[in-house]
Amino acid sequence: MKRIMAILLLTAFVLLSCRGSSSDEAKDPAEIMKINAWLLDRELEGKGQIGFIPESEKTYPRKEDGSLFWVPNEGGEDVAYEDLFVYEPLEVGVPRIMAPMTLYMSRSKGNIGYANLNLFVEYDGIVKVTKIDPADSSIRLRYSLNGIPEEAEGIEINGPCGINICPVGKKLASEGTSVLVAQDTLVGKEYTLRIEALTLGGRNVATAVVKLTAIPDPLYPWQTVHEGQYRELFRAGEERTRFCSVELVSYTFNEMAILSGELSSPSD
């Protein structure tokens, strides 16, 4: 009996030691996988809108400003275009407004440049992305493999990585297999993605659910911006927007996978 008790105590001690050492390696499970994006500065939300400079009104040569400018609410302060957007991690339950689709902006503090919408996943392991709702071609996923863009229904790639998302808003027949780059999308559509952090052996470590919602864009001239381009993707009378909100709906982690020692050290 004494021998059995000694074995049980030794086992408990080993488990507690393992838990302690693993906790040192991954102090905060929420830090294991971070999802970052270019977002409208939180301090500006509700304080104004973003105007649009159409091609016919551009003057050259000029500094690249992303074809946009800040329009403050009455009595509000003007904000330089290069101060509108910040690169920050998503937080659970906190909706944020993403920077506009397909943006290039020259800034003294570092340029911004991307096609469609982008989420940047910080995780040292395998990143798996799955479309939940809708799960069809009305949302497109793309990633880069050795510098070559690849479009896929689902993604499984080594992190850290960037995920390119084109929220089309509808299924297309003529461009159903095309790699699309768009500056706007249909208003009112929602998209849900699951992003998983996996060990190199394929074991789930963390799971995030992310929701994108195409929100109204009052100062965007969607009635005329695509005149002369109307086809299946762009049709007259469809209200379109440059902006989506993004929300990290949930973030869960697999404590046993973390304690097992399979997990690589998280990115700094």
C-alpha cells in the first residue's frame, strides 16, 4: 500500500512539474496564436467617415494616398491619411473596422500595400484556415507559397503567414476559378472563417473563429465607380463598399497539447 501511495505522489509531482515548465514556455495561451490586421484607429471610430478620390479627380504627379481622405464629423478634427490605420491584433469580442480593400498607401511611418483583405497569423507551426459560412466561392482564400500566389478552398501552411481574403459576395460562373483582386464588395454580406494552430504533427493547439461583415460606405460612389466595367462581378444597382468589420468571435486553446511539449515557442 505504501509503495502504491509513493508511486501516486511521484506521478502527481511529475505532472505538476511538467505543468510548471510548460507554463513558463507559453505563459499566456492567448499569445500562442495572434491574428493581426490593418484597422481603422480605434480612436477614430464614430468620429468621421472616409472619402474617396475617383480616378477622374486625381492629379499627377502626387503622393500616393490610397485614393482616400478623412472627413471628420461636424466640429471634429482633420486627420492625415497616413494616420488613419494601425496594424494591431484582434481581440475576442471586439469588432473593428478594417482598412479598405486593396489598399496602397505611401507613409512616412511605413507603406501599406495589399490586395483584397488580409489577416496576418503569428504562429510558429501549421496554420489551417477553413471557410465556415458561406463555404462556397462567394469568398476566396489565397496564400503565398515560395512567393507564388495560390488560391484554395481551404489553407494549410506553415506560419507565420498572411491570408488573402476576397469577399466576393456572390458565386460567379464566368470567373468562378479566377484569382480575383477587388477594391470593393457587396454590402451586408457576412463571412465566417475558422483559423487553427496545429503542431507539426497535426495536433490542434488553438482555434479562432473570425467573422467579416461588409458594412455601408456612405462616401463611396458605388453607383458610378464601376461604369464601363459591368459584368458578372460588377453589376449596376448593387450597393458596394470598401470596408468590412472584423471580429474575433472566439479563441480556444488545447491545454493538453500545450502541456505535452509539442508546441513550438510562440513568436515574439
